Amino acid sequence: MPEGQHQLAITNREKVAISGVLQVLNYDDSEILLETTAGLLAIKGKGFNISNLNLEAGNLEAGGTVTNLNYSEGKGARSKGLFQRLLK
């Protein structure tokens, strides 16, 4: 895949494979928050477990039940999102 590209694949709402991952900003069993080449990606659900993470290649694989996906774009989206998370 060309550098800078982003792909997201979900199998039966239980397995997630993502490319174009730049950084994992937050992770627990109910949410994975990623910085990707396409912007911030929040994956919500339950029972998340990251089974493979390779930031050099930009790949992440996780298992769990996906209930919601949300992309955020725009300049400053990352810092604003982190600031809002700190206030929770």
C-alpha cells in the first residue's frame, strides 16, 4: 500500500485491521483512539484487545466488539480531542 494511505477492515464487528496508523493515543477495553493518516479515529465498543501493533509499518489489529467508529479531521483536532479527554 502506498505510504500515507489508510484502510480499515472490520470482520463481523469482532476483528479490526487498520493501516495508516501513526500513533495510539489511548487504549482500554472500551475504546481505542488512534491518530491515522486520515485523521483521528475513535473506535468504541467492549472487550478490546490489541493483538498486533507495528507503528513502523502503520498497522494495528484488534479484537473485541465494535459499536461505534468516529473520525475527526482538521488542524488541531488531535490537541483539541486530547484536551477535552483530559477534562473528563
